[in-house]
Amino acid sequence: IIALDSQLNIHEAYDEDYVDCYVLTNDNRDGMLYDAASYEPVNVAGYRNICPYSIDCAIRITSNHLHPTIHADDILLIHQGPPRNGDTGVFINKNSKKIFFRRFIQGDICRLEPIAPYGETILVDSHNHKDMNQWIKFGFVMTRLR
């Protein structure tokens, strides 16, 4: 950390700013089971000023199952707010305990579209409380580190 004299009206500059990065223990594939994860710190100091939302956490991708969009060893920077139309969201199904990385298309029937060339589009009726209640909107991907 470089602290500069505030009386000179110079802002503080930070070289290090860490968030927790989830490292899932199984393959990152379409509909992966969330069974365990470890954590590692990830330095996001260089991304704080360019990301429009807070960086709440990160997810390390450990396989090429989401290729060509996301590659093994990519680190996804996540904001844990609701995804906007067109965002790549991180969704957890409460019933199956599976995590899905999906493009969120908002509507009366929301579409969770696969980001890889395989997988099914998941339809969620925004007027059906039972249908909506089975999903956790964990957050959305702001950017990735390679």
C-alpha cells in the first residue's frame, strides 16, 4: 500500500486488494454439483476502478467444460447482485444443488441460456412463486482474469 499525503490532495493508491475466490472441487461443467469448495485469495486491485459494481468474490474455473467462452484457470469476478438482461449469471438450483453459468434473458418466462455449445435452456416462470423459489441468483460475472 502506498499512502500519499492527503493534505496535498493526492488519493491513496492500493497495490493489493483481495477477495475470496471459490475453487470448486469437481469439474466445472454444465450443471455442476456444488459439493465442496476451497478458497484462495485473489488480488483484484487493478479491477476495482473499471468494474461498475462491487467485486464481492471470484470463482476459479478448473476445467475446459465451459469452453470456448470460459477456459480452465480463468477467474471470474462476481458481483452478488441480481443479473441484468444479457448478463452471464451464476444460478444455484436449491433442489438439485447444482450450479449453472447461464446467460440471463429476462421476461415473463426468464431464459437461462447455456454459454457453452451444449446444455439446455432453462425456463423459469417469473409469475410462478414455486418455480422462482427453487433458484438462487448467486450473482453475475463482471469480467474474467486470464
